[in-house]
Amino acid sequence: MSDTTLFVLIGLVGGVFAGLFGVGGGIVLVPALIYLADFSQHKATGTSLAVLLPPIGLAATFEYWRHGNVDVKAAAILAATMFAGSWAGAHAANRMKGPHLRLLFGLFVTGMGIYLVRGAAKRLGWL
């Protein structure tokens, strides 16, 4: 499979997940770029960040806004503060070794998964 075909497939899957769940970069693109395209952790993270704004930020936001599901004030405040936070996170990440960054990412995703599954199971009356 060519790189272009692989990136098209990764992009389509990432886009579907972004539209469905509001995720894509960290949950889909970064692992896919690492394990399928053989990117380093740092290169996958940087590429994911470069990708996200135009297709997801504009297309998905417009669709949610069309249905009254965007709080513009909250979005503006979050965007400004995420700008600063993302710089700080990138600054810290670029000073870490790849395996340390991958471990932190894995712990984050695992923790979020446990939190989401537990909360859903409670709401369904399973716990």
C-alpha cells in the first residue's frame, strides 16, 4: 500500500471518529501514524496537530453549529487557553524521550477509557 493510500485511509477513519466523538488526533491519528506509518511519537503528534485545524475545526464545527450545538463564547475562551496550553505541552513533549512520551500517552488513553467505561456502565445500571 502506498503512503498516500495509507494516509487517505487513516484520515477517513480519523475524520469519522472526530465527527462522531469529537476525537481524532490523539486517539486515532497518533497511534495510526506510529503503528501503520512507522512515525516516531514526536512526528506523529506534530503531524496530527498540523492536520486537525482545517478539516475538523472547520467542517465539524460548522455542522455542529448548524444544529445549535456550539457555544461560541466557551469555544473562544477554550481556544485561547488551549493555544497557550498546547504550546506548553509541545514544549514539554519535545524535551522528553519518545518512550516516555508514549508511556504517558498510553496511561492517559487507558485512564480515559476506564473512566468512560465505568461511567457508562453506571448509567446503564450495570454497576
